[in-house]
Amino acid sequence: MAVEDVKLPDLGEDAGDMARVAFWYVDPGDDIESGDELLQMLTDKATFDVPSPVAGTIVELVADEDQEVLVGEVLCRIDTGD
Amino acid sequence: MSKASESATARRSPFPPWLRKRVPTGGEARRVRALLAELRLETVCSGAHCPNLPECFARGTATFMVLGDTCTRSCRFCAVPDDPPGPPRDAEPEAVAEAAARLGLRHVVVTSVTRDDLPDGGARHFARTIRAVRARLPKAAVEVLVPDFEGREADVATVCDAGPDLFNHNVETVPRLYPAVRPQADYRRSLDVLACARRLADGRDRPRFTKSGLMVGLGETGDEVRAVLADLREAGCGIVTIGQYLAPSKAHVPVARFVEPGEFADWESEARAMGFAAVAAGPFVRSSYRADRVYGECTGGATA
């Protein structure tokens, strides 16, 4: 079992590079493809959907709804099965 | 997305569903950021919290912002801070040219903060930057997005003499909303700046077009927007961009209305019918969003 951390990618926001979790589209146990939307996040100017960089099974949602997350922090963990 | 998540999204997000972006994974963003940091360059993308930044940086594009990252005005729509600015950096024009070359840009956009503290408003710094970029990238299109130089024609001429392909100056909003949105600016003065640049192009091959942009969703009426478009045409403006105003913070002017994508499409048709050579209208459109493609529309794709 190879578990990968999915981190908040670079959003480019100057104000601390932080976004708030709005809503998770997936639950632990869900099988997903690379590119599937994982969650929606909010910054001051838009909602962003964050796609999965890998295919696999969701192991753990690390960031909670309404939580503020910095760029580089872990959002969730995915078992890529390799 | 399932129905359940659609309604949950509607409850949680302050933005309408069409104001949603996908964060691109991969692409050039990391390289762009590293390059900007190395050359100590600012972008309006970052300074103004543009929601298109991840997309544009991933494409390897950015709009350089020169003359510092703080502004001598306090426009109520803008995220750029209004702290006292420092002296212009001598090496900056070359640094912009270096960055543009290393990014392999074919269309280079340079903007600035407003520098009312400088006698020429930064016009010579713009001119040096245009020339530095031209020297490094002779085939690139150069677009400048300038402040109003407090209406001084000599400073507009300084910029135009350096030969930018596109001279962009934003009117930003309709005249009635200037006191609330852009209190230190003047609508007529901005139109005069555009008309001046257009006049200076007579008998020369540059600037090829003048360009202006406005934000909607600030409380303007359709007729007011129509009147601005007509004024821009009368000033000889060839390109217009129209995008949704988004408030950078609670201290800025609040969003009056989220304009629907269909309405932007209507503005685009109307503007084209008024004779603009190119129009970009959409919720996330900004003055230099995909500037290369917008310019390509005017030139029939015949850009370098």
C-alpha cells in the first residue's frame, strides 16, 4: 500500500497563500481517477476545485470543512496501490 | 457533481457557480514563481490577487508590475496596498526583459502601480522597460497597461515614443461610480489619455491599438456601460475587456451584483457591433487575461 499526501497546490494568492475548505466531494473509501475533483476551496476572489494528482482510493480526509489551509499543507491521503 | 454536493456548494460558497476555477496541477507555475523571485520582479497577478493567476502561471505567462508593489492612490476595488513607494529600481527594465526572454514570451505585458510622487509618473521607466524588452525579444508584442499620468500628454508621449504595440489604460467603471470606486481618478481624463495615445499613433505604426477595461457588478446600469463603450469608441479605443468585479476584502467596495455569463456574452456582441477590433468579456476576464489571444484577434492571428 503506497499512501500519497495530497497537498494544497500553489494558488498564487498573495495574502498568505491560504484557502479555506468549502466542501469535500469525496469520502474515505472512494475510488478516484487522476483529475477527479477532490474538494472545493474558497479564497477571497473565487472558489477553486482541487483535482487529484493521482488515481487511487481515498484513505483519509485530513483538512476539515471550514478549515484554513496553507499552500503545501496536506489536504487528504490517497492509496495509489503501487 | 452530484445534486447533493451542488446544493451543499450553494450553501457554503459566497460565489455563484460560474465563478469556480480549477487549480491546474503541473504546468509552469513553479518555474514562473522562482524566476520572479530570482529577478525580484512583481506581478499584478499576485499583487491584485487575480483568480486567474494559477492558470496564467501554469501557461508560463504573467503580467509584470513595475515601479514597486505599493501605490500612491487608493482605488477602492484594488488589493494593491497604498503605502509610500520607494525610488524606481534602475535594474528593473532589464530584469523584466530577462524574465520575458527566459519565459519565452511572445507577448509581454507590463503594468505599474500609480506613481503620482514621480514628476513623470513613471513614464520614462515604462519607456526604458519597453526598449529593454524590444532589445531582448525583437519579435515579441509589447503591451503596456499604464496609469493616467494625471493627464500629462508629455508623459503619454514618452511611453508611446518607445513603441509599444498596445497602449492599455483602464477606465475601470462608469463615471457615476468614480467617487466611490476610483476617487483619485477622473473619467474624462482617462478618456483623454486614450485619445492622446491614439492621436500619437497617427503617421506611425505604433501603438497599433489602444485598449481599455472595465469591471461590472459595482452597481452600474446597462445604459451606463453602453455609454462608456461609446465613449471609448469615440476616443479611438480599439480593444475592450469586461470582467466581474470581485472584492479583495471586506474593506473594499462590496460586489453589487454577480453578472451572469450570458450577459457578458451580450456585452461582447454589442461591443463588437460598435466596432471594437477585439473584445473579451466574461466573469474572469481581466485587462491582460490571455492578452496574446485578444491581440491575435485584432491582427488576424498574424502576431509573431
